[in-house]
Amino acid sequence: MRVRRRLAWVVQVHGKWYYWLIAVPLIIMVAVIVVLNQAEQAQALANKQWSDLHQRGVLRVGIDPGSQPFSFYSQNGWEGLDADLTGEIAHRMGLRVQTDPVGYDSMYDALHLWQVDIVVSAVVADPSRTSEFAYTESYFDAGPRLVSLSTSEIRSINDLANKRIAVALGSNADRLARYWERRLVNVSLNEVNDEASSIDEVRKGEAQATIVNVLAASKLDTRTGWRVVSIAPQPYVIALRRDNPRLLAAINSILNSMRADGTLQAIVARWTDGQ
């Protein structure tokens, strides 16, 4: 009786063992086939998008024309830093630009519905959307700047301890300065009417530093006694569909080329210096 039970147990256990010996490789093989098939479909879709783009000869661009000096309409049409940037990218791809004023709130819908190929309008990457959408490398840092005289010891936000900071009352810089006022030792604020006045306070020695927006800081020449430091980067990027990797790679390559040959810096300077 014991022998019979023992034999039954061996058959049962070994039967299961043989079952999993066969089943596991089959499951793995099916999973690999599914992954390869998905990859093949994704590659085919990417190639089709790339082919359709060049057959059209047009780069469809979603814009939000309400943010000077980046994106706005004038009597000459779409203008601004984003417009010049997009025009140069399209030129280097051998394409024409076709704009669609989708607005910032609707730009992802326009991408999702294939109404546009890219969105260029002071876009800040949204980490919650990266499963469906992709972003290029940054072409502009719109974050606030810490401004001080080049002869001062201030080189970062941590150097503001025991210093007086001039800020425009009620501005984003004011809120940021109050944040650091609570975290650094003996920081005092000198609140003025506008950012031009806050810069003037530093020039006169009434404050050791000021925090201003990037456009106000761009008026200052770092070669003539000013130090300008980005303290809270806000990178602007170009948005597109994640399933369009060839277009993403092409735009990133062009942005790198534009940095290398100085074109990007020239476009930025045209629309930010003196604004």
C-alpha cells in the first residue's frame, strides 16, 4: 500500500514538473513574439509617419500665439522666438511650416488626433504625459535669474545668507525670494515697484542681489559688471507624439547643430535682448 502511494505521489509530482518544463519555455517564447511584433509595428508606424511627413513637404505645427516674445501674431503673420526656431528646423529638414493655433490647453489633443506633428509654444515638459508624448531637448531656459554685480561674492542662491535682495513686489521673483528668506540666515527683502527698479537697487548698492525674470536679465551685459545665474530652470521644449521617434531624433540633431553653429544663440538673442 505504501509503495503504491509512493508511486502515485512520484507520478503526480513529476507530472507537474514535466508540465512546467514544457509550459514555461512556451510562455517565454509567446511573450518574446508579442514584444517583437509590437516593436515591428512601432517601427513600421514610425517609418510611415516619417514618409508621410516628407511626402507632404509640410511640418504641421501647433502653436499658442499669445506669449511675446516667443509666439504671437503680427501683420507679418506668426512671429517670435518659437516661430524663428521652427522655421529654421523646417528649413534644415527641407520642409515648409504650416501653423495651427491650437492653444496651450488643447495642444496634446491636437497631437493625439494627428492634427499637428509638433507643438512649439513655450512648452514645458509634463512628466505625467511621457507615456504618450515625447519632448525634445531644451532650446531655452525661461527660469528666473539671480542678478548681482560681478565683483560680489554671490554665485548661487546659497550665497544670499546675510544679504539684502531687491525684488519687484508681487512678482514671481518676490514669491521665490520669500521662499529663500525662510530657509537662509538673515536674508532681508527690499521690495520695489518693478524689476527695472530692483536691478537699479543692485546697481546703486542698496541691495546685494535681485531675482528677475529671464527677459529682464537678458538686458544686462555680463561683460560690463553683471553676474547672471539661472536658479530655477524652466526649460522650453518641443512636444510631439512618442510613436514618432524619427522626427524626435531629427529635431534633436538639428537643435544640436544650431547650438554648435551659433544659430540658436542668435535666435534667442534676437528676441530676448532688450525686450
